[in-house]
Amino acid sequence: MNTSTAVTPTPIEKTPGIGPNLAGELRSVGIDTLEALTKVGFWDAWQQLRRANPERDCLPSCLALAGAVAGVRWNHLPPKVRADIRQRVKAARA
């Protein structure tokens, strides 16, 4: 007897730290659930958003994505993680 239960995917707009604008942009690049975001990873998702919409090239979006993958709002990410992300974003813009 199979007792496993299917896990319902979490819609991206229900993910803590992901507002309606960011959720819409994530959907436009094919990321429509938290599970899809987690599979892609915050950095690759941010890069996809940058390619699709250069106006979205902002640190807060990257931090929000990282927080979502970690299951917390961006301001609850450890300071070292936030600093590392800031450096990566700065390098990506150079």
C-alpha cells in the first residue's frame, strides 16, 4: 500500500518575500512555483530576470530570491550571505 502523499507546489506569489511584480516577472521566465525557483536557484533565476528585463537588475530582487529559496525574508538571511550576494551582484554589473 502506498501511503505517500503528493505535495502541492507553492505558487510563487505565495512565497514569503516575493511581491506581485517579482512574481509576475518570475512567471514570465517560466518560474511559477517555489519548487521551480528552488530547483533553478536564486542566482540563475536572477540572471534570467536580468536577461528578460534589464530594469529588474537590482540587488533587492536578488536578495528576495535568495531569501525565498532559504525559506525566509531577505532581511533574515545571515549578514555574511547578504554581503556575499551584494558582492556577486556588484561583480555581475561590472
